[in-house]
Amino acid sequence: MHCPFCPEPDTRVIDSRLSNDGKQVRRRRECAACSERFTTYESAELNMPRIVKTDGSRVPYSDDKLQAGVIQQQESDLTCLPNHAIKLHSRYTRQQILSAFGAHSFDKKSTAREGVLEFKKQNLELLFVTLNKCEKTYSPTTLYHDYAISPTLFHWQTQNSARPEHGRGLSYIQHQQTGKTILLFVREQSKDESGRTMGFVNYGEVKYQSHNGSQPMNITWELTNPMPSEMWHEAGKLAVG
């Protein structure tokens, strides 16, 4: 380090001490030419990553902004159900979801165990999907092939009885004409690494795009709100072909 008192570039450290908080090192230096002494402080400089925004601009990383964004995303309302207790892209247990829609209470407990639940009075249907299905938990007739095609498209197999020409199958094809709202709830697997039952992430409202087959039908749903990248990565792993 150059001497601040003369042009001499050669100075030496004669004493070093750590600050009380441990975040700085105090160094006493002496100039080899003029013998003047001075103090410097050394601390770590963290070069945090810069964030590339959608418009191409770069801004400094902010943990506070990141956390605020996560909370805002988790608390985002469903467009089709504003101010509802169930929020977009948030995770809930099956019981919490049923209770929020009035299907599970102390007075009336729901016995629904299937992957679909219809509320005729509300003209609403909930689809429950488990991506990684275990043969020990699911029978061969319920090992449906469900996966994300893209952040806005989801492949879903109906129950084995569904046909496109009538009944439940036809109701999916015509749900927009009849004003029915369909919500998709997805979880990675039945149990987490600790053996606890996993909750479902609310993927939000879906709309019929196309289908093929019968008993079961293979339906492609279009998501009203694209799934976040981490959800797309997980939900798309099982896509084949």
C-alpha cells in the first residue's frame, strides 16, 4: 500500500488486530521512506449476483425483494375466485382445500377419496393429481399418467369410465360453454422424505384444450396462470415420448 504522507509505494504492516465483531482487521503500517505510521481497516467485500429483469436490465440482488416476491406469489388470488381462502401456487393439505370449499367441516365430513371432487351448486370441480404414483399405494386402474407438457399445458388422464360422448367426459369438453370452473391441485408424491403426507399445490384454473382416447380420456388442460419454473421442472419430469 502506498504511503499517504509521501510517494513511497513500500509500506509494511507492523501490527494486526481483529475487531470486536470479527468483521474487520485493523492494521498499523509504517512507511519505509518517511517512517510515518497510519492505520488501515480490512473487511470482506461480497460481490452479490445481479438480477436480470424481463426487460434486460440488471439490478443488484436483494434478499428482501426476493422474499417479498415469494410472499406476493404465494398470496396471489385466483382470477376466477378473488378473495378466496385458497391462493394461487400455494400448498395445502387435502383437508384444508376441502374445508375452504365447504366440503369438510365438523358438521359434515367429506368422504371423497377420488382424484376429482365436484360442487354442483357452485358449478365447480377440483382435480387432485399425484405425479409420482407408487404401485403400493395406487391400484393398476388408478395409475393415471399425469404430467406437465409446458408451463401452461398439463396432460391429465380421466377415470377409466370417462367417455368423450357423454357424462363426465363430455362435461370436461363442454365446461366453458356450461360455465363450469375447474381447478387443478398437484403434489409431487404421496409422502415426503420424512413419511408425512404431502400437500397439494394450487395450479389454479384450467381450461379444456384437446383430448384423445376414451376410458380413460387423455385431456390437455391449459393453465390460466403459467406455473413457476420450479413447479414446471417437477411436473414435467414424467413426460414421455
